[in-house]
Amino acid sequence: MIHNKKYFGIILLLLTLAILIILPSIFGSDIAFSRPGGGSSYSGGRSGSGGGGGGDGIGLLIYFLFTVLPPQLSIPVIIAIFVVRFIIQKRRNNENEIISSAPAGYQRYEQNNDIEDKIDMLKKQDPNFSKVLFIDFANLIFIKYYSWFGKKDFKNISPYLLQNEQIKSKNIKIKQDIEEIVIGSTNISDINIYPKITGIAVDIDANFTVTIKGRSTRYAIVERWYFNRNKDVLSPEPDKLRKLACPNCGSTPNFTDAGDCAYCGNHIKNGEMQWYVKTHRVLSQKVFKTKGLAHYEKEQGTDLPTVFQPNLEEHIEAFAYSHGFNNNTWYNKLIDEVVSPYFFNIYEAWSNKNLQSVRNLLSDRLYESFLFWIDSYQREGLTNKLENIDISYVQLVNVDTDKFYDTLTFRVFASCLDYVEDERGKIKGGSVRKSRKFSEYWTFIRKEGVEKNSYDFSTCPNCGAPAEKIGQAGICEYCNSKISNGDYSWVLAIITQDEVYS
Ligand SMILES: [Zn+2]
Ligand SMILES: [Zn+2]
């Protein structure tokens, strides 16, 4: 009898452990319950009750164990549950740590190999399609969506959303503010060209702060956004796309609750003139932590073979032809006069926490992302120092041209001293003696047709005013032109770590 009881206890213990391992989400998963959008924007499985969460599952289990087992069995089992729970949570916390090796790349993504082919097919239907502009547009929709969610202004993106998305914003019950949205990376994960509709799926890796009833939580999320459009629709000009202008009359977005343009009175039907968001879903979501800022991982991916665009030689030739170069080594000049100096200047600015000095070299997204990371270090009382920067070599890996923009990607092999120090100069991570070797893929954009014979990084590329006159928004105070879109010279748009570049 006693033996039977012991077996029963052991079996129950094993069962409990199995439940704990198979269903760890029962426990303390704040993330799954109080998420941005109050749960409504989360389409995977659970529909959150908003806040709290976790306690009921374990409470019930303990109650169950107490009622079915004698104390000499139930107490050890309950202790075991708590130990396992503690271990699981500890492991999960470690996974949640955001590891940063500055100044970029915190993202991992999958990309289908055939995306580039599909983009070529899309360009045949829509010669105005520009990958870089589309990604910018998707980012803008993402940012407006969350910063306006549940607010009056949300209607101003109504032509770009399917109605159910608008209803989500209207029906929100708990007031929330979503702020400090920083996009780490955006990648096209799929393109589908159907007889009547074209669809693009975009994976956005971002982090933002959600404030509900005065309590703020920062989340790191990856979401997949599905954009659709009727076939035979042409992409609008870059300016219209960037302003999210009325697709009918082109005026700045101002829409009634019914979704009619306040200027031209037109009701914009989804997909008739522009892309619209059909749906979006969360691929991963974690509470964002910056505690790991001084933590260094072993450098990965430096030895991986370079990922070259298929038929790169042909693209290099086509670029030379369309730009009137009489050789296929035109990119060597760019490596010497753009890639290398940008690299040195940007690394130095990062190390000195003086991004303003390179504002003219960075796209808006990259600048915002850098600013956020530097602030994160600062909040922890830390500085990431990069010294003795040396470039060993640079390879051109991708050439992409469309009607509006040239996009070039280079792989830069470099080394530097990379360490984190606190306010008193104490080293908290990295090394002041041993150089760290690494490689990164740097993607530059520039407006089609803007040629330059020489580059001066200290001035506005349009009017020649000192570069410090270029404000946070990337607009020159003197000539009032937006520099950070690459409309006047090359701008660094994306940095991808070698282990995730594909
Ligand atoms: Zn209009
Ligand atoms: Zn200017």
C-alpha cells in the first residue's frame, strides 16, 4: 500500500514535470498577456485578458495536489514544481537578454531565395516599384499604426488598412500609449503575384514602450505584416509615398471617420490605388531588457563565405552602363571615397556618442536606432568605446537599381578594440587590449541620377552649409532639403550582421 502510494507520487511528480516542460506558458508569462495593442493585435491563439496572468495556473495545480495527495507527498512535489519553474524562468530570462555588439544588427531573419526574382517580376508590372521605398513605406505604416492606435489620428491611415484593423483601434478598451518606436530591421519575407492581387509580406523587427495606466514596459517584437494591392496599380512617386498622401489627390493625409479624403472627398477603396495592410501578426515578443549591454558574445559569422547577389557581374555592368562609367571597377572609387570614410566617421561618432556629426550620412531609421541604443547605454551609465578601427577589406556584394533609387551593399571586414566602460572608466565588458575582428554588410542608397565627383562629409550635399546645420529630422536648416533620404548623396540605410545576412 505504502509502495503503491510512493509510485503514485513519483508518477505524479513526473507528470507534473512533463506538464511544466510541455506547457511552460502556464507560468508567469507576462509577455503573452499584457502586450501592445491590448492583445487585440495579437492573432496567435490566446486572446489576452489584459494584464496580470500566470497566477491562476499554478494556484489551481497546487490546490489540486493538496487535495489529492497526503502532505508528505504533496509538499515535496510542490517544492519540485517551484524549483523547476524557477529554472525555466531563469533560462527564459537569459534568452530574453538583448545582446548588443554595436553599432548595429540585433536581428535574425529568414528570407526566401526567390524574393529577388519576384521583385523583378513585380517591376515588370509596376516599373515604379522600389524595394527600398516600399520598405520605408511599410515602416512608416507600422510606426503610425502603433503611435496612433486607439487615438483620433488613427483614421489618417485608414486608406492603408483593411476595415477590421480600423475597428481594432476603435474598440480598444484600455487606454495605452505606444512610444519610442525603434525599427531594427525590415525584410520582405514573401511576395505573391496572383491574377488579381499582389501581396507582400514584410517582417519588422522593432521595439517600443507601451504605457498602460502609468506603467511602462518596453517590448522587443517581430511582426509579419501583409500588404495587398490590386494588380496593375502603379506605385506612387517617392514624395507621395513618404507623406502617406491621399492616393487620389496627393494632399497630406486628412481623412474623415468614414475614410473619405477631407480635400477631394473621395473614398479610398482598399488596394485600388495603393497598398493596404490586410493583417499582421506577432512572430515573437519579449520584454525588452538592456541589462546585457556590457555582455559580449563570441563574434559569429566573420568566417562565413560572402553572400553575393546572383549574376553580380551583370548588375555591375548594367550599373556602369546606366551611369555612363566606362569601366566595371567603378565601385572601387566608392569604396575609397564613400564606404571607408563613412565607416570610420560613423564608428567614431558612435564611440563619442556624437551622432549629430554624422547625421548627414545616415537614413532616418538608422539614426533613430543608433540614438536609441546610445541612450540605452547612457541610462545604464555605460559607454561603448570603439578604438583603433581598421578596415582590412571591402567587397561589393549587391547592386540594385530601380526607377528612383540605387542601392548598393558592401561587406566590410574590419577590426577594432570594442569595450564597454562605466562612468568612472571601469571596463564592464569587451577588451581594451585585444582587437575584435568582425564583418558587416552595409547598404547605401542614393537617388537615381545624382552623380558626384567628390564627397565632402562636413557639408550639406545640397547647399554646402556645414553638416551640423542638418537637424535631427535629417533636414538642412539652410536649404530646407531632406538629406537623409539619399536624394543628394549616398546615405547609409542598413547595417546587417554577417551571421544574419542572406
Ligand atoms: Zn484626396
Ligand atoms: Zn543644405
